[in-house]
Amino acid sequence: MGDESDPFECRLVFSELLSKLNATQQAIQKAANYAMRHKNLSEDLYSCIIEVLEQASYNARLNIIYVMDAIFSASQKARYTSYIEQARPDLPRIIHAVVAGGPKGVLNIPNTQKILNNWKRKGYFDEKELEEAGKPLLEHDSSSIPTKTNAEAFSNKDILRRMEEDRERHKRLREEIWIRPPEESKDAEFEEFWNSTDPLDPESDYEVMMVQNMSRLPHYSWNMMLSQRSRLS
């Protein structure tokens, strides 16, 4: 099917891809590739994503947001904006669909936070937009994570499948972290790490650095420098 693809047929095929989705990189990339191959029908395919997302199981919803991540990544490389622009006003709705709804939704919070961090790092959306969308994540603290009191919501099969699928999902993000946006400046990666580094604390950091230096260059006169600093302070 080319540019003259039938919208109804494309919706059916794409909805089936999303409905049968699993956490493997191959399945996620197959769905994303279909969306990009038929990007002339982006409005129809985006509406499919939202419809299937809100009707799927909570584990499947997490897979779908990873498909969105793959679509956004491919869109950025192709300098194509339609999918990202359509998702922009729906960000709170998307995140709420993935994490709300009791213990099973709460389990999606760590992965969803990683996705939002990746979208922030890649610059798909403004920081304020992502902060607003991420509010449902802040409404749950560690005490919200399911415990034995509600373990009946999860069978052993559910738990094992979830662990395996989480491993698959993490593979993609580990690969994505090394891919930089094509339009960013040559200093962007350095600035990102610099801005995420805590300020120097003269009261403790210098001594920690000296101890580290002593372990690597034991024959240097670090002890004298350390004692001089102690006398000055």
C-alpha cells in the first residue's frame, strides 16, 4: 500500500498490530514502522493509538507508549512533526491512561517516568508540558506500589511475564540513550550532564576527591595537602 492507501484498511491493520503487541523490540518497531510508512494517514493512525491505548490491559498500555516513543524517534529523524504535534495536547490523557487505575496502573509508573525522561532529553515536547503530563506520577509514592495485601491482582504468570517484558522494554531505552537529536549543538550532551551534576560542596567534596586521588596515586603527597586543608578549616 502506498500513499493512496485506504484509510479504513490501514486503521484495521494498525489496530490489529497494536492489539497483538508485545514488549519485544521487533513488535514495537514493526508497529512504529507501519505508522511512519503510512504517515500520510497520521491523523487516522494516531486516533487508533489513543483508542487502543484506552481499551487495552495495563501491561499492553505500557507497550503502546513504547510504540509512541519509537514513532517520535523515527519522526524526529525524518523531520516529520505530525505525530508529535497531535500527541502534544493529549500528553496528560496519555500518561493518565497508562498509570491510573489501581495496582496494575501503579506498576507502570517507573517505566512511564523513563519514557518521559527520554522525551525530555530528546526535546520532543517542552519541559513544562512534560511536567504537567507527569503529575499523575507524582501523586503516587513508593507506598502505592502493590504489596501482599493486594497481591491477588497478580498471578505468578502475570509477574513472570511482566518481568520478562520489562527486560525487553529496557533494551530499547538503553539503546535510545546513545542516539542524539540531529539538530542539537555539539556541546548539548556536555551541557546536559553539566546541568544534571550537583554543585560542588567545598566542605566535603574536596576531601572525597583527595581520598580518591590517594587511592590512584598513592606516592603523591596527598596526605600533606589533606592535613593543610584540615588546618585551614
